[in-house]
Amino acid sequence: MALLSLDDLAPGQEFTAGPITVSRDELVAFARVYDPQPFHLDETAAKDTFVGTLIGSGWQTAALGMRLLAQALISHSTSMGSPGIASLRWMRPVLPGDALSAVVRVEEVRPSSSKPDRGMARLAMTLTNGRGEAVMTQAFAVLFARTGAVPAPRPVELAVVTGSVPEPDDALPLPYLARAELGATRDLGAHRFEADDIITFARAYDPQVFHLDAGAARATHFGALCASGWQTAAVWMKRLNATFARDIALTARSGPVPQLGPSPGFKDLKWLRPVYAGDTIRYRSTLTNKRASASRPGWGIATHHNTAENQRGEPVFEFTGTVFWQWDSPAA
């Protein structure tokens, strides 16, 4: 069966996939690696948090959306990957035992004016649970090759550094959001993307050949094995948690520690360059806005801009996110 190319897509087409049922063990296993917050790890610990119950990481929900997108369209197409996500909203938490399904709608198809072998499709995806409730919506773009085109591999400079990446030992007091300084940037440390980890993530969530097989990837337009964009994003969450764990431990020595809640979503996520096996990526996060929540007294919503660069200082990833953050100390 021929792969669907850009020329086979048209506005209004819909593709569906699912359901896939997500177990408690799968939710907790992802959280342990990428998002070890109490409400993703343990039912008892979750009772005293913003959400009050065990829920899946939003980044895992996005990755599960990628798995369903692959089933619906990507695995049967000439996909060349995605340049980014215009907006993503987590509407409801994913709970243990939820059965997720996806509907993907083609919004626009646009051939490239500079590269005649490819073009862009704007897509909209909605994930629903077994009760028919939307848990995530996403507006995004995917590059597809044109019919009969075989995009040439790009030249790739692979990293040759080996050995573990040292974990930073710095720590800063974690303020309540009302007292947090706008414009403050937190270095989140670095992570090396190893081939085995890239392949493991891709098998679970993003089974495209350039994420799965180093030999096959060399013949694609990426030119070498590269990480799923969703793994790049999940590692940002991993680095944020590792950094905040140090900051929370320091803060707890002298007073109360503000709680952090879940995220309602993000916008303007861009995968600017491929992250190849062996690349070491350094992440940073800057607080850009804050406001008290009208719906949750005692809480605020922080807006943060996040960036990442590789070992050559080249930007590879950025997005603007939001998160619930305890507004002020109960004693204030």
C-alpha cells in the first residue's frame, strides 16, 4: 500500500485511532523517569496536592497522543516530522484505566515554495477518554514529502563526547509565586540523549523510522538517528523536576515550601533542530508573567518561556508554558 503524501491530504479529512488503555503502572513508570511529582507517582501522596488524586503526566498524555497520531496517519505517510505545536491544552487529567482515542483533522495543506519535494499540513487533534470527554486538544503542523519525492539526507555532525553528564549541585530558594521575580532565569542543567533511550521512547510513543533505527535513519532527510520531539520536551520536564527538587530541599530548611500544581497547557512550541544520539542538551526556564487564579483561591498561574541548546550552542527547542503555583504563604 502506497504511503500517503502531502498530495493525498486535503482540508476536512479526518483520521481516527484508538482506543488504547493506559494502566496505572504505565502512568507511574513514565512519571518516575520524566515527571516525578507526587500526583503522578502515588495515590496517598496525591491526596494532599492541587489535584487530590493520581493522574498521568501531561507530557505523557502528549506522547500518547503521538502514539495515536502514528496509528491514525503518520505511520502510513511520508511524514518528515513536525516543526512544532501552535497550542496544546490539557482539558482533563488522564486517570489509570482511561481508554484514549484520537480524531485528527486536516486544517490546511501548503506545498513549500522553496523546497518542491515537501510541504506542510496544519492539523488539529482531539484526545478523548472512554467517557467521551476531551482530555487534550492540539493544533500543530507536520511536514510531508510530495508524491514520488525522496528528500535527501542532510549532513550531520554527530557528537563524540562520552561519559555521564554531571548533575548540578546548585540550589535557590523557591518562592511563592506572588514573590517570584519576573524575568528570572533558572538553568535546569543538561541531559545527554543516548541511542538506546531514544529508541526505547520511540517504540513506546513515536515509532517513526528516524527515531527507531540508526541505519535506516541515515537514509532519511534527518541523516542520523534523532530523538522524538516529545522526548526532548519530556526531558525538559525531567530537568525542571531535578532542579526544583534541590530548590525545594533548600527552601524547606528555613520555612514553608510552596506547592506546584499541574499545567493547563502551552503554546508556540518549536523543535528548531534535530536532537541526535549523543547530543548534550542544556535547558533553561524564565518566568515571564504571573497572576492570581480567579478559580482557585490561594493559587496563581505562572507563565514561563523555556529554551534548550545543544553542545554547540545551537537552539534546538523552545516553548511558552503555564503552571499552577501556590500564590503566597498561608501565614502571609
